[in-house]
Amino acid sequence: MSAIPDLAANGRAQPAPQAEAAWQALREAAAAPYRRAGRFAWHFARGKLGGDPVFRALLESGALAGIGPPGAAPGAPDGPRRGARVVDIGCGQALLASLLQAAADAAERGRWPAAWPAAPRTASYLGIELMPRDVSRATSALAGCALAPRLVCADMRQAALPPCDFVVILDVLHYVDHAAQAALLARVRDALQAGRRSGRLLLRVGDAAASWGYRASQWVDRLVTWGRGHRAAPTFGRTLDDWVALLKGLGFAVRAEPMSRGTPFANMLLVADLSAAPAR
């Protein structure tokens, strides 16, 4: 079985100007639909996709590439590639759905960078978001998206999680208390295992042990929340070691990758894999 490319090695095989041009084209294509949802939605999409390193890293690393045969790590190139079922918890304006569509379009037109792993092949996308305004913006922007994302306005603590191949949770789990975090992650594990294939959780969190970077991310988080017209809620952080221990206790194999490039924050992306559920 071939190894998944390390997130820390993003794009090293490709000359930087080519990689940069490819990413900028994808960014603009993913942001373009948000013009339909108004100036705020479009500017937010362009700024978030351009300023947050996680979106580019997910494509360059192959972390969201197609699923291999049962028991294989997600993204492994061996075996037939199948469309993946993606659940995006705390999806906001569903930027990931738009980016996945832009990636599929680029690959179909022969514009996918040759040195990157294969473009994600997505069969379905479910976005779960608490804030009605964000769901409304996403619905308006992505109404014509070929991926036909399904968007649900719901509390992640109660929202139903269907069988899936990938679960993505970026920067939202700290909004619920520690018991609720553990309960949600257990439901994520069950949803991935119910897919009866290999499953992967992509979870970005702040490392509470990195005092200055963690505090900076908390302040910016509050400012962005206020700027989007929402009330800033209390947060419940953990150290990186505690996050990893929690996931391992649920049966995940975990790899931690720094995910703050170009920012002052202490964010980590936890790539947490499950083997396929055993046949019954």
C-alpha cells in the first residue's frame, strides 16, 4: 500500500510558480459562486480560501483523495478510486464544497497540477452548520453546483451523521464542552465505520499548550464571530496531547500536522484514520 503524502511536504515536487498559479486558479473558481450570495459572502470566501492554509493543504496533500479498497488508507492510490462521501461539520458557507467542485472541474479540463496527488473525487457532500445566515449564503451560492451539496442547519451535537468516508471538522469543536466533544467524536467514528470502508477524520484544533499562539487564535476567532453577526460563545480547548489521546481512545490512528503557516496561531490538523469495519 502506498503511503499518503505528508502534509508537511506539500507541493515540493512541483516548481513553486506552477503550484502557486494552480492554487490561485482554484481559489478564484471556488470563490466565484459566492458573488450570487452578496458582497460579504464573496469577500469572505476569497479571504478565507486565500488566507487559511488548510484548504490548499487538503488538496496538495491528497488528504481528501478517493477511497481505496476496504482496509486501505483513504487516498491510497492502489485499487479502484471511488467517489467519497464527505460530511463537513461546522461548514459555515460550505467553502469546502465549492473547493471540491472547483477541483473536480480542473481535473476534468486537464488543468490539475501533475505533481499533486489526484484530485478528490466526491460522490456526496453534507454540510452541517448552526448559523442560519451561513446556511442561507451557502444555499444561494451553491444552488447550481454540480456536486449538489446538501446543507443542514443544525447543532452538531444533535445532527444525524450518515455513513461516510470523510468527516471534516475545522475550528469548531472547541465551541462545545469536553463531554460533548467526546460524544460527537464517538458518533463520527460510528459514521465512518458504518461506511464499511476505510474512514478518515480531518480535525483542526488549537493546541492549548502553545500559550501565545493559542490566545491569538482565540481572539481572532471572537473577532471573526462578531464580524459575521454572531455572539462569541465560550470555548473549551485541549492540549495537542489531549486531543490525540482522545482520538486514539476512540480507535483512530492519528497523525498531527502543523496547520498555521503564514499565521500567528497554534493550529494543528489531526489526520485520524480508521480501518474498515469488519464484516458481520
